[in-house]
Amino acid sequence: MIDAHVHLERGPYTLEWVDRFVQTAVSRGIQELCLLEHCYMFPEFLPMYDGILGQSAYMDQWFARTNGHRDLQEYLGLVEQARGTQWPIQLRFGLEVCYFPEHEGMIRRLTEKLGLDFLVGSVHYVDGFAFDHRAEHWAGRDVDALYRRYFALSVQLAQSRLFDGIAHPDCIKLFGHAPSFSRSPWYEALAQAVAENGLYAEQSTGIARRTGAPIGMAPDLLTAMQRRGVRLLTASDAHAPEDVGLWIPQAQALLGS
Ligand SMILES: [Zn+2]
Ligand SMILES: [Zn+2]
């Protein structure tokens, strides 16, 4: 089993910290562990987020508290150290990058020489709206419009060729909002873009743990991905060692293999 998406962010960049994730992975039968950081941890990426600032006190406070406080070179140094160390399972190191269509050039410039094992792209913002923070932030918003833009951005992400994979596809559903229209045409379009551009897609347990949403992709999206032969990787989106590998067997079972 693989856990393709685990955040290091709450500890120091040391082999001891990495080992805590590895130990949990081993105890839960994970053979391949993909560790990463949010790109917004690093000051180099902060200009990408100019467009989301100044819209709400909540987001401005979150941004000031969370963003730009880690050292990218220190992270890359840890990756080098970890590569020179023997581990009981396969380890890979990457970056989760927020996708903003207007910043494709910046993303390319900032990521192409990092030497990481993988880059996974995420839609965390729909035209500046951080939809996955709190359910109450959806109050008064046009759910149909948010869904349309979310999927359009996800297709653009896949077509950008900036990333190896797409994180938590269709996590726009995390708080249970549903559009008035059928999502099937968007599922087909997204699956096609992911397949044509050679990305993998995550079967993620992250929002299920956070909000009680169903595990992984909607069944119809999963079917659309599988019909096109998309590589699907189970992923916990853990942000702490104790969450590594959680519900991965269930996510794997949904893949039917
Ligand atoms: Zn994410
Ligand atoms: Zn993540």
C-alpha cells in the first residue's frame, strides 16, 4: 500500500522527525510513503498568494500565522540527508503546490530546479476563495458557480503540465454542498485532462477524516478515471505522524484492487 500525501509541517527538518512518520507507516502496512510540504510554508512562494489577501480578516490572520515560516533550503537539505539513509520502506519527497492559473510561470520557475521526487498540484482556492477552511465561509456563496470554477481550474491544473499528480480531486464537496447540475460532464472532462497529460490522481482519505465526507473521489469520477487508465494513488493527507496510513486500506478497497 502507498500513502502518497503526508505533510511534515509540524516538526523540525530532522531524520528523527521523518522516522516518526516511517514508524507509523510501517505499523500500518504502508510500503511507500510520500512526504511533502505545502509550498506556502516557504517565502519563495508567497507572491503567488497576493490575490487572496485583503479579502477577509480570517484569511489574512491564517496567512500571517501559517505562511512563509520555513526554510526551503533546509527542507531540501533534509531530503538529501534522508536519501542517504536506509529506511524500511520506500520514501519519496515532494511539494504540494497551490494551483493559480495566473501564476503558471512562477510555479514553473520556482519548482523546476528543486530536484524533488514529485510535485502534486492542488486547487485550494476558487478565484481567491479558500473553500476548504470552514463550512460557514460558504454562506451566501453561489454553489453552482463555485463547482463550475473548481472543476474548470482542476482541468487547467491537469493541462498545465506543471505537476506529476493532482491532489484530492473533487474535494470541493468536503462540507457536503452540492450543485444543482449533474457533475458527470465535469468528471469526464477532468478524467480526460488527467489521463491525457499523464498525471496520477489521489484517492484521498483526508477530507473524510476532517469532515465526514465519503472517502476518496465520487464513485462516478473514480469510474471515469479508471476507464481512462489513470494511475490512482491512495493518500491520507496526514498532517501529523499519527495520521499516516489512516483509512488507506478502505481507500484501496474502493479502487477495487
Ligand atoms: Zn491540499
Ligand atoms: Zn495536503
